[in-house]
Amino acid sequence: MKDFKGRVAVITGAANGIGRALAEQLAAEGARLALMDIEADTLETLRAELSGRGADVFARAFDIGDFEASEAFARDVLSHFGTVNLVIANAGVTTVGRPAVTLSINDWRWVLGTNLFGVIHAIQPFLPTLMGQEGSHIAITASGVCSFTGVALNGPYCASKAAAISYAETLYRELAAANPPVGVTAICPGTTLATFQRSEERRPAHLPDLAETDPIPPVFREMLAKIRADGLTSDEVARQSIEAIRENRFYVITHPENGHIAAARGNDAAAARNPSIGLPGS
Ligand SMILES: NC(=O)c1ccc[n+]([C@@H]2O[C@H](COP(=O)([O-])OP(=O)(O)OC[C@H]3O[C@@H](n4cnc5c(N)ncnc54)[C@H](O)[C@@H]3O)[C@@H](O)[C@H]2O)c1
């Protein structure tokens, strides 16, 4: 997709962080936007800001874990704009810090419902339209670390992001061979300055936190705050992502210094060695 002017771009998790930066930059390129997020107020503020700058924006607040709502959104986006050219499945949440033994079924349903089923719900209803025209593109926000290794204290997130990159690879292979082809990009950010630490505020009401005491070790919270303070800006991640979509590249690797993680998993598996990284402190 060389030119975004007039193209219709769907972005999930658009109200904050990387999604918001993607919306702002694509609006500046002249794209028409279909935005969704679970946070109604921040989404409405963004819609008003972008519309004020002259962008054509359709926005709706709902939970991307809800397939019926996702289908209704897709129907309404297609009837509003007439088509869709780019879908960016970006919404994500985490229970980072919670040891596996403390996780409830609601934690698993929430994180996989948002990060895995949310990706499927974002893409599936638009696939026939995307595949029925020239120049369509799909992007999935995976993770530069957790798509390539399971780290301690982040079980549901790592499971969801491994699944997300796997689905992106499948789509890449299938849709490169389709006629006409559809481009696929996997956005794999390292630590990024966003509002990710507020994930818990985005739990849908039907999947409440069942923990009776704080399951996150305080030392882990301190460590995470330090790591997060060092993150790349969401603007920079969005800039690199839009370049990759423009150039039809699969990988967006914002922190190439993390490359040894994917390499280690591949090498360990090929040699049938125990996992060499992903342990606390490694
Ligand atoms: N921030 C990082 O360090 C980092 C690193 C790697 C990958 N990522 C991934 O980047 C993507 C964007 O996250 P971010 O870093 O911009 O964080 P963010 O929390 O600022 O943005 C995520 C957005 O998703 C929305 N959201 C959450 N649950 C939702 C739901 N059920 N339905 C609809 N919207 C929902 C949130 O309200 C928020 O606006 C996520 O998939 C995340 O996993 C982030």
C-alpha cells in the first residue's frame, strides 16, 4: 500500500498508545479511519480531535472480545465507507506480574479473548472484502519478546502473542498466494511508552478480577516500572509500522537487540535443549 490517501483503515485499540499514534499518523496521510476501543471517553476525544483536523472518522466503543459486536462493527464500517483497505488488529492487555498459580480462568479468558480472539474478530469479518480487491493489507500487533518466547509471570500474554504471530505467519503465507494478494505485517514492539500498565482498567464487566490479594510481587512492580520508563515512543512504533505497511514488509522489529530471543528459541528447539532464556532475571 504505497499511498494511504482515501484508503479506509480499521484500527482496534485505537484510543491510546500505539493504536492512537497509528490513527494520528494515518489521518495525517489522508486515510479514512474506522476506530474502535473499549474506552469510550478517550475514543470519543480522539474522534473529535481527528475530525477537527478534517479526517473522515467512524468510531465505536465496544469489547473486541465480543464477536457479535465485531461483526456488527464490520457491517457498519463497510456500509459507511463502502470498503476497507487496511485492518490493524492492535488492541491488547496483560496480567504481567501474576504467577501462573495465581491466575483465574477469568484472567485467561480476558487476555486470550482480547489478544487472540480480538485479532480474529477484527480480521475475519473483513477478509472477504480485503481479498476481493487489489492492494489490501492486514497488520497484527504481536510482541518483540513474548511472540518469540514464554517469559515468567506473563503466561496468558505470552500464549496470546505466540498465537498472534503464528496467525500472522499463516495469513502471510495464504494471502501472498491469493489472487489478488493481500499484504500482511506483524508489528513486534519491544517496550513502548503507552498506557499498557492500565490494562486492568479495561477488563470487561463479565470477566472480573477474582484475585483476593495482590498476586504481583512488589519487586516485580519496581523492575517493570524501570523497564517501562525506558520504552520507545508509541509515535516511533507507529512510524515504523506504517513504513513496513507501505513497503509490504512482514516484520516490524522495533528493538533489534531482542533478536537473540527468537534465535535462542529456534536453536534450543532444533537442538532439543531446555529453554535457555525467559527465566526470571535472564
Ligand atoms: N507497550 C508495550 O511495551 C508493548 C510491547 C509489545 C507489544 N505491545 C502491544 O501493542 C498493542 C497496543 O498496546 P499499547 O502498548 O499501545 O498499550 P495501550 O494500553 O496504551 O493501548 C491498548 C489499547 O487497547 C484497548 N483495549 C484493551 N482491551 C480492549 C478490548 N477488549 N477491546 C477493545 N480495545 C481494548 C485499550 O483501551 C487501549 O486503548 C497491544 O497489542 C500490546 O500487547 C505493547
